[in-house]
Amino acid sequence: MRCLWPAQHARMVKKIDITQHALVPKFSKLSDEETKQVLDKFNISLLQLPTISASDVMSKAVDAKPNDLIKITRVSKLGKSPYFRRVIE
């Protein structure tokens, strides 16, 4: 087997878009109005939500910035379930 130099290997590697993978749930960044509606619906503040890092691959994919709210929609046999995450640095 032939050893490849990093530059040769980089040219041969196929780029993969993980957002299109069947097992990755749908991520979407909510608008300010949608964020307000979610917080009012659950009677919580933004700081009470679980977090996700701004450097996370999926956060970058939806162009999320700190203090944005991301909606993650997971699909199961029982239907669709929304999960919400606050973006942090």
C-alpha cells in the first residue's frame, strides 16, 4: 500500500454534507418573533434552555450566533418532536 502525503490525501477526500444524512435531525434557527413565541408558550427565559455551542457543526450550518434559538426536529415512530437549544460561545 502506498503512503500519501497530506496534500495528495486532501485532494482525494470526498466532501460530505452531514446536514443531508438520514440520521441527522432537522435544525433551524428561529426568528426573534418565533423565539418570543416559544419562550411565552413554555413560560421560560432564554437562559433556562439547554445549550449548544456556536462552534458545533450544525450551529454553523444554520448560521447561528450566540443567544440565537435553534429548533431541532427529531422524527420517530411516534411522530415529530421539537427540541430547543440556546446557542452559546
